[in-house]
Amino acid sequence: MQNAFNARLTAILRFVPFEHAHLNEIMTIDIRTIPEDQCLAIEGEFEGDICSLSANDAARTTGPLTYKAEASLVSEHLLVRGNFLLPFILTCSRCNNDFRHTVRLSEHSLLVSLEKLTLIDLTDALREDIILALPDFPHCDKGDNTQDCPARGKFQTEETFDPLDPKEVEPKDFSSWGPLDKLKLD
């Protein structure tokens, strides 16, 4: 029974070679294998480089995309809901050290138009959502392995700035607005 289920999953989720050099594989779902008015459970790992990041990027994938989701057909769309995990090596924006960080898209939804196709490509939608989930300014003390950042405390933060003395601040010159204030637009 388990082997038949795995064979069916293989038919549903395919990893198709792509002709462009920047993408090795794409992640597709064959909608003909999804029962009408039902959800189809899909689970596994996508070994391809879904993010297509260059080697000199500050973020690099370190393993496969792990997913546990369900797919269903909703009017003229494919709805995929579930959990997606992708491990990365990021460079800390403070100390420039590498650290592990896993992007976790929990209870995530993808809604893709069918457009009279039977093979639906999820690659671009997943890539976009995963990359948007990466931190803007990654810090190694917020990675998978909690560690103290060697640069912590070496830079001033907003809490450590001394406020300016109001007597030392020069008043702003608002005189340039005078002619515009006199302008009457009736």
C-alpha cells in the first residue's frame, strides 16, 4: 500500500529538467492526479536549487526544500497549503560570520491560476515566498544555533544614543515657504 502511495506522489510532483542555465529543475504538480472536490496530500523533499542564488550571495541554500502540504482545485486555481522548510547559510550583517538559518513557511498557501494547463509550475511562487522570508539584516544570534554575536555591543544602538540638547539645535528656516503661503488658488 505504501509503495503505491509513493508511486502516486512521484507522478504528482515531478522534477522536470529546465533548459535555462540558471535553473536546474522546476517543481510542478500534475492536476489530473488531484481528485475532484478533494485534497491530495503531498510530502517530500525537493533536491533542486529552487532559489537559484549565485555563489557569491550572502545567502546560500544548504539542503533540500522539505514540504508537507495538500493540493486542491478551487474554481480555476490550484491551491497548495502546507509547511515548507529550506535551510540556508547566511552571513551575519554585524560580524560577517556565516551561520545556519532555516526559512519556515508554516501553514503557507499558494494559489496558482490553471490557465488551461495540466502541469502547474510552483517554482517561481515558492522561490519568491522563500526569498521574501529571509531576514533583511541577518544576525547570527538569531539563527538556528543560538550563539552570541562576536560584534554584539561593539556598535551603538538607538538606546545608547544621547539626545541632543534643544539649545544646541539650530532652528529651521521656514521662510522659503512664505511666497507659497501667500499664493491663492481659487
